[in-house]
Amino acid sequence: MSVELEEPNLERAKGARKVDMKRTDNTQRRSQEPLPERVPFAVIPTGETPSIEGWAQRAVWTDRMLRALLNKTVKGGRWHSLIDKVYSELNLYTAARHVCGKKGAAGIDHQTTEEFDRHLIVETRRLSEQIRGDTYQAQAVRRVWIPKPGNATSQRPLGIPTVRDRVVQKALVNVIEPILDHTFHDRSFGFRHGRSCHDALRLVEDQLRDGYVYVVDADLKGYFDSIPQDKLLQQVRESISDHRVLKLIEHFLNQRVMEELREWTADAGVPQGAVLSPVLSNVYLNPLDHLMAEDGFMMVRYADDFVILCRSEFEADVALQTVREWVEAAGLTLHPTKTKIVDSRVNSFQFLGYSFRGEQIHPRSDSLNKLKHTIRQKTPRKSGVPLEFTIASLNSTLRGWFGYFRHARWPVFKATDAMVRRRLRRILQKRHRKNPRRLPATTRWPNAYFTDLGLFSLREAHFRFAQSPRGPD
């Protein structure tokens, strides 16, 4: 690039620097205001958890059925004659619209959601006839490997059923989920309507402040792949007695798995990625939720991730021993090194992506490292992508990350902002090598330069969030 083309950029940098100085003054004035270092989870009200009546699929659940469920007037406490609700064309049609709307990947038959949607009526009628006539056969699940959340180097298996199988599973979930969810404990938050990770984190934070500082930090080793299927089905039978529905659930548990040229049938576990798996995984740990509550322990669970908060180390020892005995009887395994008792005033423990230690709450290191890895991938020094496109891509990542970790301490946002701008300046330095005035990169492209290009600032988002706890603009 010629010097003549470089000079206007320098003039713009001067103007941007003046604007940046004004913004710095504003930031300094803001820093004098009594803003919290972090926004507590409790600042955002929990809201009323929606009742089953509010989310039960009306293509299946009538008012009469819901009254029987909520008032516990079902004869013998178990539900009969449900298979006709599963193969109802209206239920299958509703399930198909839900599955196609998610636009997931194709299974081993290579049928896409778009292809299924083009023949929606014909496909759902065929499925209805097959289930009614007991001729429906699920196909093998295509297994792929994806990065573990918060860990860019480790991977976990994910099963991708065919679109047809996902539709049938969703129709089955529409029928059985209200029955099973009605038995779940209030401190179970994973995969449930109207409950989120932040709700679970809010409860943990509240208990820590109330003096429950000894934490049983438990980790179930390979939970989804190790659930004993016979015991799981026995628990489902406690609420559902329709043998055809039970047979259909067992059929999905016994689906073949295909990975490249290998094919096998798992003898334990629920397939990760299956529509049916979340509710079944909650079913199996539900007795543990109730046991711990009956014994007076404060256990907070999200899927297979749970902590038990206690007032004393002795209480934590008893809680851990109770968990060990239940887990062994249930055919599961606690991770020998990751399961421990933590005095949260001295040492940290991790839960749902956050790290807790005393009054300090941070994103756990794996979560922060994954964000930094993504930022590096999107900002290679030799990138030929227009800067505006790079910033748009970064904004998508940063907004999503802030949406979850907005309750962390503000220094992490300031440091991450600096990293992003540093990476962008490296790209600009590579493109604009000629620098007649030998200006440093921070002068040529001050912070305001990136702000004017629309770069999302985590620190500014935190400032707005701290002033208006319902979230940034």
C-alpha cells in the first residue's frame, strides 16, 4: 500500500483517538460510580416455573388427562393405554414440525429435514401405520465426535438418529414427559421446561451466602453411557404400564450404533443426541434427588452435574457417603479424582461452567480457554476476510459467551476485550506494513476505531448489565 493511501488512515486514526479519549473520560467517570464488581445471579428474578399445563403438548394431553395427572387420580398411579397417543397422526405431525424446524443433520439414510418436510403428511402417516401395526423399526444411529463443552481438546460421542426416528422419539416424549416430569424434584434443573443453568447457579450462590460452604463436588464417570437399561426401564414402569410404549422405549435404547465401518449395539446407557435421552437421564437420577432431600441435604442438580452444599465438613462426609452407596447400588461410578469435598472459602469448585471460591465467581478456566481458542481461530494474522466480517463473526461468539457468563467479575471482560483488539491489530499490521510515522498499533487503531466498526465490548456490556440487571441493550 502506498504512503498516499496510508495518510488518510492516519488522519482517521487521529480523529478516532480524540473520540477514544472522550470515551476514556466517560469510562473513568463511570468507574467512579458505585457499580458492583459482578452482578449476582439473584438480581434477575427466577420467575414462576411454568406448570405442566403450560407446556404439555395439547395434541396429546387433554384437560381431563392433565387433571388426572396433577390430582394423582390415575388408578394405581400408573398410566395405561398410551400407545394410541404416540401414533396419533396429529401428534406425529406436531413432532415432525418440531424436528424439521431444528434443521438437524441427516442420519445414516442421508434423508435431510428439508426432504422429510417436503413429504410431511405422507411420512407421518406411514410412521403412524407402522407404529400402530408394530412394524416400525428404528435405524442405526450415526455416531460422531464433538468437542466437550469448555474443553477444546477433549471430545465426546454424539449420536445422530435418522429424521424419521427423531420424529417418533419426539412424539413419544410428547406423551411420556409430563408423566415423568411430574415426579421430578424441584432442585433438578436440567432439560426441564422453564428451568435453566442460571436458576441452578442462583440456588448455589444463595446457599453459599447462607453458610453452606462445604461442598460435595461430585462427578459421575461416563453417566450417559453407563446407565443400566434394565433398571432404567424398571423406573419408567413405576409410572407407565403400557407395554407397547415400554417396548418402544426399549427399542430405542437398543438401537444399533454406526461409526464409519463399525456397527454395534450398546448394552448400557442412553444414546447422547437422541430426543428421548434427556428425560430418561433425569428419570434415573430422580431417586437420588429425593433421597438427598429426605435426608436433609441441599443437592442441586443439572443433568448429571450436581453439587451438595453443607454447613459442616462432617455433614459433607455423610452426604458423600450416602451418594457413594446410592451410586454403587445404581450401577454407576463416581470419578475417583474429580469427586471431593471442598471448603469453598479456601478452595474452588466448579459447577455449570463457573468456578466458585469464597466471594469470587469466575468462568472456569476451561470455559475461558475455549473462548480464547475460538477468538484465535477467527482472527488469524494472515486473514484475508474483510475486517467487518471478522468483527461480525466475533460479535456472535462474544454476545453468546457474555449471555451465559455475564455474572462473572468484570476484570475477565476487560482482559478479553484487550485480547480481541490485540488480535485485530495484528491483522491490520500485517495488511498495512508501511508505517511512515512509526506509530504504535494502539495509536494507529485505537479502541474507538473498533467500536466504530461495531465490535461488541464485554466490558461495556457488563457496565450496562450492572446498571440494568435484566441484561444489556
